[in-house]
Amino acid sequence: QPLTTIYTECGESTPEILADISRRNVTVKYGRFLIEQEEGQPAKVIMRETVPLHRLTPELAREIVQAIAAEADLLEFELTGVDRI
């Protein structure tokens, strides 16, 4: 079944961020905060939502993007002190 992933990066991971993102994941409507690490790169916090393609309407895509952007921007600002996007 084809899937669509909506994804954004929030900033570099810190040891204390794990508990924070676990708490945040309880209240977010769309997406989940995760720690991702590519080989040779520092770990980073991301937010990702995966939706079956047959369910994704333009309205749902817009709702998901707006919700993820708002949540990810808040965490990005806490991690980095700036909003890069």
C-alpha cells in the first residue's frame, strides 16, 4: 500500500530531549517526534507523519502540514533559539 510521509527536522538531539519529546507525542494531533541519526552525523530530532496515499486529500494534507509545522517550530525554537523555516 503506497504511503506518503510528511517530515520536518527540528534540530540536534540532546540527552534531555527524550523525555520532552515523549511528553509532546502524547498531545500532538499529527506526527510524532523521533530521534534520527544517519551514519557519521549527529542525532537530530525530527517530526514525521505517514499516511496511506488513498486517505490523503488536499484538505488532510494541509491540516497535517500546518499541525506539524506549528509543533515542530516550537521545539525547534527551544532547541536552537531560532526558527529557520
